[in-house]
Amino acid sequence: MKDYSNLAVLTDKKLRTLRNNINNRLEAFSKGGEKHLPPSHMLHGLDQADCEALKERVFIEMKKRSKA
């Protein structure tokens, strides 16, 4: 599992990619079709609750950047 404790160090592009991956993963969870992610995937090891929590933190970081 990757360390996302400090989202401020991610580039804008990486943050958007993370957001998109989280949204896709949550959609897969809701449809019941989630698959096992390879260890190289940025969301490997995160369950649905972890993804939801990370999504909130990503949106907060994106809002901070849009106001700056």
C-alpha cells in the first residue's frame, strides 16, 4: 500500500489521477465487480472505507490548491 499521509507533495496531475482511480474503484465496489489489484497499483491494499476516506482527503487538497 502506498503512503498517502501527505497529499501536498503530489503534483496536480498525480492528484487528479489518484482521484480518478478512487472514483473508478468505488464504482467497482458499488457494482460488486471489484477485482484484486496488483501490488504496483496506487490503490492496492485499500478497501472501500479506505478509498472513501482517501477521496475526502484528495478533494480537500484539490480545493486548497484551487483557492491558492
